[in-house]
Amino acid sequence: MNFPNEEVCWEQYLERSKSMISGWIFRGQPFDEPIKSSFERALDSYGISLSEAPEIEERMIRDFKRKYEGIDFEIVSKDIFYCLSLMQHYGCPTRLLDWTYSPYIAAFFAVENMSLEKGGERNAFIFCLNHKWINRSAKRNITNSNLFKMRFNDKTLTDKSFIPLYMGKKGKRKTFILADNPYQLNKRLIIQRGVFIIQGDISLRMMENIKFMKNWQSKENVIKFKLRINTGKELDKIYEDLRLMNISHESLFPGLDGFSKSLKQNLYLYRRLRTTKANINPFM
């Protein structure tokens, strides 16, 4: 992907990310693959051309709106962005790509599903984008400064700005990415300190939209950390630090599903209990 990259251990990542908490957004991945939305991945898996993406997306949104029966039905029917965020929350493939303002939450998602490589080494990847650079470069690509400003005003954070900015017809689409959220935030976005990256032209790949952003290869704007984990003890340390930060499936996904998945993260604690004679509860 030609992103500027740094290979770091956990302690180095913690130190580097301290200076990036203000002004950067983060995304953790357990694999080193191009950044893609779930919608792009779904189309690829079905062998559907991205040129058909705009029309397919419109039909998916229409179908969801017509059948949705939640208490927030009126918001869903009037706000496409909120509708998409809800669809994303419940597993529907959308153009929205999950990022977070927290480097630690991003690290959790990077580490959680990584695989064991040859030699016992594990690698996770955290992608970082400079928020000021995104806005500056996106504004240049959008060209319509009034439309761009509307996305930063609560009164115009509606379909009136979303549709012309992100869902333009063929020949009128702009190529960019923008960090954006609907006015009405769902619980998951709040807890995970989340923000969505959205591509301006959905008929092109996410990475193609990124490559149209000026200076996208500069380390001042984009960094990919390769988090190197050589031993099981190092992985235990990461999970322990994240647990002390109250970052787990249980905290990030409230409910029985999140609690059940969090038990996997506690395997190292259960192993510690197994070798301890005293009946000590490490969670107390």
C-alpha cells in the first residue's frame, strides 16, 4: 500500500501514540491488507464490479428503511448517514469504515484476531491518519467549499449535505476521504470513541480515493505501525494493559455477546489461576 510504516514493540507503540492522541485517528487490523470498507469486500466476494456500487447501495438503503421497525424509525427514514451507521452496527456491509480517536482501542482490534506466524511471532497493524490533513486535502478535492462547511455545522449535518457530497451521480462524484459522523450517535460509536472514514466516490476503491488526497504518502499525514509481538508473555502484557484501561469486548460491546467474547481475552488470566494454589479472583 506504500504507506509510511514503522515496526514497533508494544512499549514503543504506547510511547509513539502519546503524541498522536490529539489530532490523529486510528484503525487496527490483524492483517496487512489494503484498507477496504465492508461494502467493497462484499462486492469483491460476489464478483460485482464497483461501477455498480452506487445503485446497489441506494437499493440496500431503501430496503432497510422500508423494513426497519425500531423506535428510531423516523431518524432512519430522514437521515441516510444515521441509517448507514445503524446498518453497519448490525452487520450490513456499508461504505462506512470504522476508525477511533483512541490508539488503544485501535490496538485492541488489531491484536484481538491476529494469527500466529512461523517462528511464533505475531504481527498486528494500526493505521493512523492525521485529522487536519484529511480535512485540508478533502476540502481541496471537494472544491465546493460551502458543501464542505455544511458537514461541520450541526444544523446542516443532514441529507442536504450528505447526499450531494457522498452520493453524487456519475460524472459529479468527487474523489476524497473524510472523517465524518452522523449528528445522532449510536451507543457503539460513543463507547468506542468512533468516527467513520467515508470515501467520496464509492464506484472506486477506498485506496483509490485515498491516493487522490494530496501528500497521502507523507509520514506527517499517514503512518502504519507494525506491532511486533514475539512471545506469549508480550501478548499477555498487552492484554493486561488493555484490561487495566477497561478495553475489552465486554466494555466495547455492552451485552451478552460482548461479555462472552471477552472471556477469550481473559485466557491468560485463567492460565495464571491454573498455576495458583490460592483461590484468587484476578478481576477483584
